[in-house]
Amino acid sequence: MSGNFKDLVSLLERRQQQQPDQLAFEFVTKDQLKGELLTYGELADNAKRIGATLQSYFKEGDAVMLLLRPGLPLIYSLFGA
């Protein structure tokens, strides 16, 4: 996949359209042999949900602090913020 993207959201949207079932992340803790899997489709859906929630509370340009434990919700939030 090639192209110029203005931000991570644009890249994620393209991945969701073209490769929704491709693995985007695998989160593995030191106690696990196999981690939690996350596809581009799942990542985009969760990021959009979090982004919409944040937009309902804050206006553009506001600073937001994300306090999350390591895991998939942290990944969703980074893309949704």
C-alpha cells in the first residue's frame, strides 16, 4: 500500500477499506503465549467510537490526557484521540 496520508486517521481509514481483516496489532503480555489480536477493521471501528465520544465532550484544539493501562484500549484511544 502506497500513498501520501495527511495523518494516521487517513491511513487507518484506507487500511479499513482495503484490508479490514488483516492483523494490525497483537498485544502480548509476559504471561501469555498468544496475545490479543486486532484487525484494521476492528481498530478503525473502535477508534471512531472513541473519537466520537471525545468530540462530544471537547472542542477541537482542546488537550486530552489518556490514562490507560497497556492493552488494546490504549491502541484504540491513540488512534481515536
